Amino acid sequence: NKYNKDMKPIYKNPFCKLQTMNDLDKKSFSQSYNELKFKVKILIIDDQKFSFLDEMRNAGFNIQSITDLDDINLATAYDIIISDVRGVGIKLKYDYEGVGLIKALKKHFPYKVYGVYTGNNIDLEMTESLEHVEIISKSFGKDDWEELLTKLVKKVINPKEIWRKIRSYMFESNVPLYDILLLEHKYVNMVNNGQTDFTHFFDDTPNEISRELKDMLISVIVKILKP
């Protein structure tokens, strides 16, 4: 079993050095930005037409635009979700409209990348709901949007960022710290060795990690890292 093969020496030898994110060799990550760019699905939520939709598609982004969400699960397929702060979230009756919508989406899908754009200042109460959310000016032009989406796509496909999200979610799910460290060691070794089949990544891990959580985390890794 691959998991046992990688992990048993660590269990037997507590002085064995665990590999961490600091040991991740980005050069070993075989797929380039251009190869992965179209795999990253972007959703714009705006009650008005998104002005640069065609330009961003022509730039190679896999981007869709809708006026609002009437079912939060419709966001499942997207990796990056960007919303206006006004005129959306109406169908689901969220407080603070777009801010409330993003807050709800973050709760349901904490591993996605989020942004909001607005022409107005966002008050303190709203700001507290937008931790780790990209704040975007409505004055952005085509080049600004292309630069922003490039940055966000790179964040989605970065192996370090992928693991940080997974690690954070395991912490919040009360997975024991030692098990998280062992899984990080395994992840780093797999990426550094160019392995791309993560479908059995959580095999033989402790029962504290539910099957549902394992499946969700696997989907995050496999979507980007599998060719």
C-alpha cells in the first residue's frame, strides 16, 4: 500500500524529518499555467452585463456570467466566484445582497477563491464577512481584469495554495494535527515526484476523517493536479 510505504518509516522513527510546504519543489510541478488555465472555471455574478466577458474568454479564461443565483449549489462547478455587491443575492434573500451571497458561498464552499467588486466603500460589518475575499474596483478596465484573473487562476492551481486550503479545512474539521502533518509529508513527496493520481490519497488514514470530507478534499486536488 502506497500510504503505508510512505508513512511507516515516520511512525517507526519519530526523528525522521517530515516534509512540509517549505520542501515543495515548484519545478517538479509538470503542468504549466497555460495548460491548466482553462481547467479553472470562473463565475461572475452581476445583475448587469459583465462588460469584459468576451474579452476575458478571448484571453483564454473559462468564464461564465449570470445575473443571480437561485440555488447555491449551482456554484459547485466553479473554482473562482466573483460577485457584484449590489443587485445580487436577491433571489436567495441574503442580507447585504452580494456580500451576504459571498458569505453564504464561503460557508458552503470554503475551498474556492472569491472576489467582490463595487464602486462604493464597503462598511466595517460587511468587511468582516469578506476575509480572504479579493476586493475589486468597478473602475477596472480590460487589462486590470486580465491581470486579476491571471493572479486568481494561479492561486487556484498553485500546489501550495491547494494544500493550505485542505490543511485549513482539516484543522476546522478537528483532524488530529499529527495526521495532518503526515498527510502534508505525503502530499509534498507526491508532488515533488511528479505523481498525479491522488484518488487514493486518503486511503488508510484514521477514521477521524469522514468519507465525505475525504471525497471533498480529493476533488479539490484531483481537479487541478490530475492531467
